[in-house]
Amino acid sequence: MRAGLLACALAWALVAGCGPLSQTHRDPGNSHEVATGAPSGQADARITIAGGRVEPPPGWLEVGRGRQVSITVTSDVADEVHVHGYDLVAELRPGVPATLRFTADLTGVFQVETHRSELVLTQLAVR
């Protein structure tokens, strides 16, 4: 009986690990994935905030270490955009695109968010 319960619990844990939360980063509709073979060597993301909603929906921006990154954010309200780990900040003015450009020289996962409205814009994964 115990062995059956243990097997059932293990199977549930494996299935739960493959659920929607863990697949979010693989869903192309929820990702800002960048092709590694881009001729310019630069990764670009364009994000819009309108009515408190982020478009495209927050996902992952995956880039290789040493690549150039450009994140452009346009918001309908004043705010700040911040790239954690890199400590980069740009002021957002309503309707005016703000662009953060930098070299992805730190590996890991870094959140990109707004400060005042506390919206997650994307996760930057540098490998």
C-alpha cells in the first residue's frame, strides 16, 4: 500500500513539474526569444504598457553571454523601467519609447520590471 502511494505521489510530482507554470518559458506566444544567429549580434525586445497591461505578455528574453541587448519600452503612464542585476534604469514618459542598451555580460536570470506600477515586463536569461 505504501509503495503504491509513494509511486502515485512521485508520478503526481513529475506531472506537476511539467504543468503550465514550468512551460511558460517555452511557450513562443509568451516569450521574447531571440535567434542566436542574428547577423547584427544584437537581441531586441519591444514591450508596450497600456492600461496596466504588458504586451506581449511577460515571458523570457533569452540571449547568449556577450550579446548586445536592446529593450525598448513604451508606456501610457510615467514610470521607470529597471533591469535587475545590471542595475539599469530608464525613465518612462507617456507615449515616448525608452530604450535600454547593454552587453549581456552577466549570466543568470534577471527580472525587467517597472518601479512605480511594479509590472514584470520580461525575464532576461543570459547563458
